[in-house]
Amino acid sequence: MQSSQRYLHIAVATPLRRTFSYLPPTGIADEQLQPGQRLWVPFGRQRRVGMLLGLSDHTDVAAAKLKPVQGLIDDTPLFTGAQLDLLKWASDYYQHPIGEVIATCLPAELRHGKAATISATYGWQYAAGDPARRPDRRAPRQAELLALFEQQPEAVLTASDLSAAGHDNCHGPLRALAERGWIRRARVDAPQAAPAELETPLPLNAAQQVALEAISASLGGYRTHLLDGVTGSGKTEVYLQSVAEVLARGQQALILLPEIGLTPQLVRRFERRFGTRLGVLHSGLTDSDRANTWLRARAGEVDVVLGTRSAVWTPLAHPGLIIVDEEHDLSYKQQDGFRYHARDVAIMRGHRESLPVVLGSATPALESLHNADQDRYTHLSLPQRAGSARSPAVHVLDIRQSHMHGAIADRFMNMLRDNLAAGRQSLLFLNRRGYAPVVMCHDCGWKAECRRCETTMTYHHGRARLACHHCGREQPRPSTCPDCQGTLIEVGHGTERLEETLAKQLPDARIIRIDRDSTRGRGNLEALLESAHGGAADILVGTQMLAKGHHFPGVSLVGILEADGGLFSSDFRALEHLAQLIVQVSGRAGRAEHPGEVVIQTHHPEHALLRTLTEHGYGAFAQAALREREQLELPPYSYLALLRAEAKQLQHVSQFLEQARDCLPRQAEVYALGPVPAPRPRRAGFQRQQLLLQAGDRTHLRRILGNWLQDVEQLTSSKKVRWSIDVDPQELG
DNA sequence: CAAGTATTACCG
DNA sequence: GGTAATACTTGA
């Protein structure tokens, strides 16, 4: 009797929305094959890493096409069944091919087939070299590095230690130093040196105690808590003590942050509290560090994992709790490829793995507040902590017909002048970097535009160049109009120009500008923030970056110079984001004895929701905004999916989207809007359009999407465009 | 006609 | 996405 043939169903990292059937590898018993293992598979003409998803006695594929697996990578599964189920759910929910979903969730080394073993990390250690071959004046970087090693001759410093110390890309100088015998390669032994003294927990106030008790009581089962508390209300201490409870139960905790680079203080607080039990995942790590932390968490060797969006996929041997800090932050939504939302994945993961999830924010997303209102989440509020900064007073400044000094209205300039005279700091927020967003000919009206994007190019004074903020293209600024040789003028104001205006109007003020241009390079942001803290600046000027993470107790006057964009945007979420920004920026300033003032410059001081925000606070704003969303049937009262497409030729794009729309099932309770031009209709030489699907019911939308996209994929017009589907889009652009 | 390049098909 | 076969340019 011949035993029935077994078929392996395997995911491969490819944009194809299906799995592939293979024959078992020769010489491997069926019992050795388990879902979750990686294996080498022949794929087309290549050899690729595949992930075994299942085994069965049937396949729809013709026997002639089947090939045997070439070999196993993992003897035991890399993922548990529960983890695979989460990945399959994500693939289905976000309508992204399973192979790519798995690939984006794996650290690069494992994605490329490296064995799942925790490797020793290597670094460099001081060695007494030949004094005659000491790096001299010609090798300043080597000398700098050598000085660092000499300070701690016993220490083994890894690439990430060095980059933390401000030495990036020092591979070359290190090799040279090693060549001269001044340092040598050395293994880092696991628990490095003696663990520093760990900080002890701080006493909690009543509200923090209530929150901690609610979270603790829910350990061991699924529950989502919305921890709603302004800056300085002590959210972090609640996180820290909840995590400590999880560790005491022998379990692990996962903490997600929007951007680690912007919140070094928070990371350090976790380090001080948990020492070597903490693993941090961030973009500055080498692939090998990243894979090691991931594998350590999976093996239960690391108990607390702190990371950004992609850390939500880190496997945990004994998962106990997930925390999503600043849950409203847009960076949790991946904006290309596999467009998942880490906060929503965290909640689904908590649900499936039976663990509580804590969403923390001073300005929760409207979706999250709605879920709390519906009692799907526990709403935990932390009021202002006694003795900490009081909320600053918020003023809406009507700048209609005002005399302007650049981006600053006359009245506000006077406030800045007074604040400066009083010896206090001010913070100005303008979400546009560069000098001026438009360069125009005063004689003929010609504008400097990006050829590929049809948007105006921003003038950067520092570099004396024009840059397109959409595609990154740069070119020198012409001195005269290329059409008529007329005079060129700068129109509009960016942070660079704002800095210049301030320097002219307030010549005594010391100004620090913080944006992507001024903080290029590692450590620069921290250095600038430090000097701002140390009182080296009277006025801080910056973009979005200023609103995140850092608190400036010395600041008593905050200006949001351009609020109008958020009031009347085509994106329905713009107002929510503006409100969050206003509250977040306000929270950056002030101290107990001087709560400070926030000024919002606008041409629309009568805007009802803006008034609600400034007069009654974020909670009242959110409720009013939710009522508006309900009337307009927008999320969270409806569910959206966005089909985007781009191609060099507009007609290919519109033809594809029209055909896609026509593939939608009739009478389905899903409404298609479009195709319409994308908010940025041209980018990098591509024409972009989109088709928005709206449904009143989430399961309805989900059911339709799968079959629909299969049809869409079959369209011949789909091959002439680049298309993608975005489920729960955050930005309709 | 060779060489370069856009288009298409396919991956088990 | 990657690869390769095919169809279709271009230039001596």
C-alpha cells in the first residue's frame, strides 16, 4: 500500500497573492515538517526562503509543475501556530500577499535564510599598540576613537555603542586602528559588566494607582486600556510599574514607541529601570543586533522589548502585556508595501494571545476614543499631577488684516519681544522646512517647479538650492528668471526664513532651529535639544519634530504660526491632527509657577471645532469631531479602503481604476468614490489616482476585498500600472 | 545584423 | 519582486 502523497503549502516573498505547493524534501520524514519552519525552495530560476504554512494530501497544481523542497533551514518552527495565525490574519485583513507579510515581519538576516541561532556579538577592545604607529594629525577620526577606547581599556565596544557615543560609519577608521594594532576584535560577553544600579519605582498618585490596578487586574487575559493623560501626568511611571508586574509573573512585555530617535529620555528611563532585561529595537542597529534581540525575545532571554512600529511582530516566549505609547501617532501606520497599523495589530495580537494592551496618549485618536465610548476599551484617565505644570492658556489670534513680519503677526511679535525681555523661552512651530515654498519671477510670474512632480520647489537658503519635497530632487537656484531674465522673489515662509525674520526683528535673541535640515546626522538632534534645555536659546523654531517627546520647562510662550491648512484640508483627518498637534505642542511648554501661553495664528478664528478645542479642551473637541464624523459617515462610523495606482501615462491609471471599479459586485454595500486624482496627482514623473471604497460594515468590506482584488489582479490594465491597496488608510494622499 | 531596450509571462 | 524570453527599436 502506497502512503498518500503529502504536499507542502509554502509562502514565498513575492507580490503574488497566493502560496505555492511543493513536494517534501528527499530524506526528511513527515514528522520533521511543521508549519512555521523556513525552508529553501526552488522558485523560478532562483532559490528562495519559504515559510511552511501547512501540509495536506491535496493540491490544485498539476503534478508536472511540482518541485521538491531543497532543504530545511529550521529544524523546529521559527513561529508558533498563534504567531502564524496573526500573520495570516494580517495578510487577509490588509490584503497583502502572505509571503511579503512574513518577510516584512522577520529581521533581515532571518528573511535571507540565516540560521535562527543567537550569535555572539563582536566589538572592539583596546590593545596597547606600537607608539610609533599612533594615529597622528592626518587621521583625526582614528585618534578620536582611540581616545574613547583608552578611557575604558577593558570595555568591548560594539558598533551600536560607538554610534551611541556619536561615532557613526566608523568602519574604516576602526579597521585602520586594528591594522596598527591599537584595538582588537573581541567578543561581547552576554550580561555586559556589572549591571548598573537599577532605579526604584516612584510613588504613584491616586489616578496612577487606579490605572495600574486596572492594568494589573487584566493581566492573563485580553483587554484594551486607553490610558488618557496629558504630558507630565505620569503615564511612563504607570507603564514602568505595569511592566514590573508582568515581569514578576514571569512574563514579557512589548512596548511600542513612535520614533525612538525622538524620545531618548523615555528609552533611558526604561534602561535605568530594567537594565539588561531590556532589548531595544531601532533603526540604528546592525542587522545582526536586530536579529539577536528578536531571537532573544523569542527565547525568553529578554523580558522587555522596546521598539518602533515593526517591533509589534517580535515573537515573545511568554507574552504578558503590550503597550503602545502615543497611540495616535501616524508613524504606527506603514505607508508603503505592507500597510499595517501597528496599534491595530497590537490589539489583534493581544486578543489572540490573551494579553492586555495599553494605548497611551494625551490626545487619543478619535477611533480609540470611540472604542472607549463603546466600552470596547477601558478608559483610564490621568489628570494633571499636583505640582506639575498647569495647562497653558490657549489663544486664537485672528491675523486677518494684521501687519505681518514674515510669518509672524505684529501682535504676536510683540508678545515674543515681551517674553524675551522677561528672560523666558519661546517656541515657534511652523510645519514647513526650508526658506520659502515658492520662488517666483516678479516680472513674468514664472514659478520654479519640479519637472517630475508639478509642484513648486522649496528654496533652501543654507544650501542655496531648490528642492522638491515630494521626490527629493534638487537643483541650484537660478539667479534670474530662466524665461525672461527677470527678478526672482521668494514667496511664503519656511522655518529657515522664520529664523531669519526673527534674527532681524529680535537681534538680541538666541535662536535654535530644529527641523530635518538642521538635525541631519546622528546626535545632532539630541545636541540641539540639550542646548535648548540648557538655556542656550531664547527662541526655538521648528517643524513637527518639536512636538514630539521633548518637554521644555523654560518655554512660556508657544506659537503655532499656520493653523489654517489643518482647518480646511481635503483630508478629513487633518483637523484631528491639527488638534493633536496643538495639544502636544502646548504640553511641551511651561512649569508649575509659569504655565505659559499658546497662540494659534489663523485667518478663521470663528472655526467652531477650533473654538471647542481652545475653550473646552481635547476631550470636548474629540466628542464634537466624532459627531461630525458620524453625520458624514466617516471613520470610525464607516470603514475605508483605498486603491491607489500610478503610471507614467494618466490614461493607463484611469483605465485601470475604472475597470477595477466595474469589477465590484453589484448591490454590494460598498460604495466606490472615484477614480479621482490623488492629492499629489503627479510625483516623480508618475500620474497618480485613487479609488476610495467606503462601507458601513467592516466585515462587509473585508469579505468583498479578497475576491475583488483577485479580479483586479487579473485585469490586463493592472500590468500597466503600479497599484496598491490600503485598508484603513490614515492619509488619503 | 548586432546590440540595446521596452513588454510580457511566469514563478508550484 | 526577479528573471528571462520576446518583440521592437536603433544604428553602422
